[in-house]
Amino acid sequence: MSQSFDVVVIGAGPGGYIAAIRAAQLGLKTACIEGWRNPKQQLKLGGTCLNVGCIPSKALLASSELYEHALHGMDEHGISVGAVKVDLAKMQALMEAKKARES
């Protein structure tokens, strides 16, 4: 099987899929190649960033920022809180939920 393309985009992550869409919109015969597989070994678009990297990590970052704000940022606004604690299992579950929604 032999095919020819005007543009071949390697990687369907945040930049790749946009590049492929734009090339096709411009009338170019376009192929987008993605080799990322989820834990079930299914091919999934979006690559590492969307599926396990950037998007899920941002959920953990947002949780960490809320924790930091509860410890140090709310008192200046007149808001006092009791003992602030982290529930890592819930944070991990939030990250997993974001991964599941994106894949």
C-alpha cells in the first residue's frame, strides 16, 4: 500500500493535530501519525501531553496551588481555616478523572 501526501505530521498532540487540521484546511493532502497507546494498549490521539502529561499534571498543580493558598494566602483576606491537610488519594483520583475525560 503506497500513498503520497503533501504534509505528514508526526504526533497528534496539542501542536500536531492543529497543524494537520490547518494543512487539510489549506487543501493539502495530509496524514497525521500518532503512536501513543493508553494503558490498555489502544491507540489514542493526543500523545503524552494530553493523555498523561500536561492535562492530568495540571490537575495536581491546581490542587497544590489551592493547598498553598489555604496555608498562606487567605488570611490576608480575613479568612481563617483550621488544619489544612492533603488527601493524596483524592488528588490522584481527580488526575485520573481528567485523564479519562481527555482520552
